[in-house]
Amino acid sequence: EVQLMQSGAEVKKPGESLKISCKGSGYRFTSYWIGWVRQMPGKGLEWMGIIYPGDSDTRYSPSLQGQVTISADKSISTAYLQWSSLKASDTAMYYCARLPTVADAFDIWGQGTLVTVSS
Amino acid sequence: EIVMTQSPATLSVSPGERATLSCRASQSVSSNLAWYQQKPGQAPRLLIYGASTRATGLPARFSGSGSGTEFTLTISSLQSEDFAVYYCQQYNNWPLTFGGGTKVEIK
């Protein structure tokens, strides 16, 4: 079964760093793109960026570039989303999702990771 | 950036009735459009890609149509499990963008 399994919920303080993960299984991890999608409380979906684990080619949404870093470790079929200094406005559900090509629909989704940033 | 506008924001429909959801792009996206369903507390699920191709296992009551800037998702006879929020997404241009969603609720 094709799956994306995300790391568990996080509660952090403003200014702290964080790295969440997304592990793929049931398919060739290096042959598909992985994207990250943000959903703020009660709001819609916002695409953040994507990475191709085969060569680590990464694209970011212009509105979020510089605020997060997307990476991948193909040896363990895992993609990451990280922050160096969290803000309260980063509080959201974060989903990883698979794309067959660089510009495509998201065909498989992870279960989501809830990040709460509060002092 | 291509802006995707969905209408209506909320659609009240009785079980067994037809639901028609609209998605408009600020410029042509050809047929590079997908539809997703999201139920409360769950991740989104791909329904339609290429504007009209159903994802594997999707019931035939779901259909997508349109090209260019105007798209429609039709649910021919609403079942209880279809009450959810539906999003469209274009993947013709960078950055990829989603519509704001249409909530389909029980009338």
C-alpha cells in the first residue's frame, strides 16, 4: 500500500526550531515529488513547496520562501519541513503529499502534523 | 500567481439531490485542474485530475468538466458520506494554487 506517514503533533514556543517528517512507503520514493501543504485553523489549503528526493531539486511558494526549509533523505525515504524560528502564525496543520511530476495533482496525502506555537 | 475562485462558499443540498460546484481560474490553466474532498479531521483526498479523470476507486456519481478558466464538479446524487469541503487546485503554472473551498452541507 502506498502511504505517507507523518510525525506526531508538536507544541513549541515562539523562537524555537522544529523539523517535521514525512516517510513514504509502498512506492519508489525517489521517483515522485513530495509537496508540503499548510492549513491554518479553519482555513483552506496553501501550497508551500515541493522536493524531488531523487536529486533534492526544491521549489518554494514565493510567499513562503525563506520562512521554511524543505529537505529529504532518500536513504530512509523521508522528507522534512523545518523552521529555524517559529512564530505564533505558524500554528497550523501541515500535510505532505505526493506528486507524480513537478506540476501535478497531489495523489497521496499524509495524515497531517499539527504544529502549535504558543508562549 | 493564478487565483482560483470557488463558488458558492457553502452549498446546502438534500441527500439524493445533485450538487454542482464551480471553480474559476484568473487565467487559463488548460485542463490542469484537480478536485479534492476534505472531511472534518481528515486529510484531503484526490477526486479528479486533468479536469475530468476520476481518481482510482472514485464512485461514478462524481464527475468533473471544463477547461481553460471554468470548471465544474458535479455529484449526481449526494450520499451522506459526500458532505464535506471541496477544493480545486491548478497545476498549470507556478506557484500551484488552491481555491478557497466549497462546503457541501446537509439541507
